[in-house]
Amino acid sequence: MNFSQLVSLAKYLASHGLLCLRFTCKGLNLVYRTKAYCAVLTYLKSNEEYKVAGVFLAGRSMGSRAAASLMKTACEQDDCFIQGLICLSYPLHPPKAKSKLRDEDLLRLTKPALFISGSADEMCDKTLMTNVVSKIKAPVKIHWVENANHGLTTKGKTLEDVLPEMNEQTLSWIQEIVEL
């Protein structure tokens, strides 16, 4: 929850009037993280203090896998509460294991999705991701940060140079989806 990308994005979206909730899960177990994400979503739906009309699920790396997994379940229930999915540095495959795609949840998406990844991400081959996205029936947008790695950093640029690009792309995409 404290990765620079998530902190920056939450602050940027909040400065434009969008409520952002960040949370973290200990451990690298995807099933556990998805259950924790589901508990947060259930809380938001039932919270009487804040009347939340809808949400975009988002995450970075494994957090984006958990968000995508939860989207699959929620979309099967035709949940109108969830409006879309935002994946920062989605780990499509393990490093140096491009044949082990983690695309099963993505292929079942029925809500709009935004992917922001580095074009040199060792866990998200650009050609493979483009191929996976072409099979998704929901509206999908990919924004490639040129020459960036999994951490969205690149030679010659600092993360602070990349964050405004990521933030602006995300806000613009959310505004497009909300206006539909």
C-alpha cells in the first residue's frame, strides 16, 4: 500500500475529488489477498457513513492480480458496484517464464480495465500482454511506459518523472468510463 506508485496515484485522484482507499495484505498468497480485498469491498458496499455509489478496483503487481481475481467473482454476480479495474504493473508471467501466463482472470473480465505497464517489464511481455488483451471481451486500454521495468522506472528517468504520466492516464481513463 505504500509503494510510491500507489501513494502518488491515491493523492492525485483524491486531489481531483475521487475518494481512494489503500490497504495492504501480508504475505504473497493470492487466495488470501483476494479474500482480504473481498472483505474490504464488502465493507465499502455496506458502510452507512460513506455512501459509496461505485468503485474501481486497483492494485500494483500482485495486488492487481488480486483485484482481477475479485473482478472475476464480482462480474459473475453482475455487480454494478464495481465499475472497472486498474492494474499497475500486472505480472502476466513470472520473470523468465513467459510460458506460464497468469491470464485466466483477465480473460473473464466483463468490466472496463486499464493496464499501465513498462514496455520492458520482465513480468509482462508487451507482445504477450497485447495478445491477451485482444481476447478480452470488455473494453480494455493499455498504457505502456516506454522502456520502463516492473517498478515503472527507466534509465534516464526517475520514478517521479513517470508518476505524472501514470496518474494522468488513470484519471483520464476513469473519467471516460464514468461518462459512458
